[in-house]
Amino acid sequence: MKFILVLIFLFTSLASCQTVSNKIDKKVSEEEKQLSSWLDRSEEELKLEFGKPDKVNFKDNSRNRFYVYTKEKLKIKCERIFEINNSNKVVGFTSKNCF
């Protein structure tokens, strides 16, 4: 009897972990789809939507700017980085912990 209860508990635990993982994967996919819509849009449009960036980074060997937007929700720091080229167009993005 104990063995059956342990199996039921393990199965329930594993199923709930998979559910959380599926929800996170879905949110990440939605985030990437939303951020992809910003490619080839202007820097001004980006600033109108997201506001002034929290940081602007420049990397060696690149003339592009990297606008960093951060926010914290439930003690989880979300960071979105948009790459802006010389023509003031969004050419790339990354997202970390934004779900």
C-alpha cells in the first residue's frame, strides 16, 4: 500500500513539474514572438513603447548600440537588450528571465 502511495506521489510531482516547464516554454515563445516584431523598426518607436533605456552599451568591434531594459517582478530580474544599428533600426534582441 505504501509503495502505491509513493508511486502516486512521484507521478503527481513529476506531472506538476512538467506543467510548470510547459508554461514557461509557452511564455518564452510568446516573448520571442513579441520581440521579433521589433526587428527593422526604428529606435524612436522602440523608445516610445519601452521608454528610455536603463543602460546603453557599446561593444568592441561594433558600431551598434545595445539598449538594455530591466525590470523586476517577484524578485526575478527581467532583462531585454535591443541592438540598434547606425541607421537607427533594431537589428537584434535578447531576452533573459522575461516570462
